[in-house]
Amino acid sequence: MHLGQQGQIESQYSMCDYCNSEQVGADEARFNKLAMNAFKKQVFKTV
């Protein structure tokens, strides 16, 4: 949610084969940040 607008973004992560915990490496974190920034930019265009 950003400025009262809800949306859905694709997130990337990897899952540990041993404990099934979700982990985010540098590449996944960068992708997720870019996806969130794109969503925020889209919200600003509609406000």
C-alpha cells in the first residue's frame, strides 16, 4: 500500500532447502526494490 493505493508486485526470493525459510540475496533485493519503485511511480501518476 502506498498513499492509500493498494497493488500487487512480483517479489523474488529463494527458499532454503533445509529449513524452508525465505531468503533474499542482493540480486533479488534489487529486483524487489525496482518493482516497488515502479509501483510508487504508478501511484504518483494517478494522484
